Amino acid sequence: MHPSGLFKVEDETVLLEHLAAFPFSTIAASVGGRAMVAHTPVIARRIDGALVLDFHLSRGNTLTPAVAEGFHAVAVSLAADAYVSPDWYDDKDSVPSWNYVSVEVAGPVAALDEAGLIAVVDDLSAMEEARLLPKLPWTRHKMSPGKFERLLRGIVGARMVVERFEGTHKLSQNKAAADRAGVTAALADHQIARRMRDLG
């Protein structure tokens, strides 16, 4: 996360909305002294009062063998980013920068059982299929008997118990109003410009 508190977001509602809108995340961990990364969609839930992040990995993923024993990881979801040219600032004595919106989640990861894995697949599919309406939603029940179960053997389910949950909305809040106006004008309809306008 960016070290400046000016960009920090801790409102859990905002962070959960971000993960629901941008579930595809990078999972990073150090296992046995080796840095490893996986990319996967995640789904946040409350289980027995605890906030958790559920996801699945291909059996061929480098992180997968470590799931059975467990490990600590960081998950990062990036919503949008944009290069910011100093030429767009009113203050020309500036350096380039980068604006972005992201959420970072950290905690221990452990394996899910088969029922938990099925719930992850079902719930992620339902969440994404809802975005495709009015298309009739896909469910695993559309598949040939036994096919889903065979394909399920190719992935493993995992759950992160959330210990740290925070976001960064770096949207030129550290710049003067004229500089921010120059950036939003230059970025036009880019998602970062829209978010900057929302800030006011």
C-alpha cells in the first residue's frame, strides 16, 4: 500500500464493494523462502463472525502444494490505474506519477474441503453471471452428469482469514485543485479521471 495516509481507505463497506466489483486478484506469498504469485478471482464472506477471502487455484499452480499445509499471503485487487504526466499539472516543476485504486488483504491461507470448493465455484459464477443479465445464468447443472465433478479435481479451494484489510485510492489528493483539474481533463473518460471527479 502507498505509505501516505492521505490515500489510505479503511472503510470496510468501500473495500468489500471494491472486491465485489473487481474480484480478480493477485495472491502473493513466500513459501519455503521462495516468492510465489497466483492470479484468481476471490469472494469475501463472513464465516462465524470472521471476514474471509475464498478462492481456488489450479492444481498446476506453484502455490497449490502449499495450500494443504497453509501459508500467509497477501491478495491485491487493482481496479484501475493511470500514468500522470507532469505536463498536465499547472505546477510545471513536477515529476511523473501514477494514480491507482487498489485493495490489499492479508492473512493465513488454509485448504477448503470439497463442499467449500464447490461453494466458491458456484458463488463466483453466480456473482459474475449476474453481470451478464439478461442472459440466462450459467450453472454447473447445465453440464453433463459427472463432468463438473471430474473438472473439479483440477483445482483446489483455499480460504484466507483476513487479518489486514485496506485500500489505496491514490487520486492526486496531494495536488492543488488546478493540478487535479489538469489531470482529469487530460485523462478524459478514463476510469481514474471519473474517480477523481467523484472525489470533487
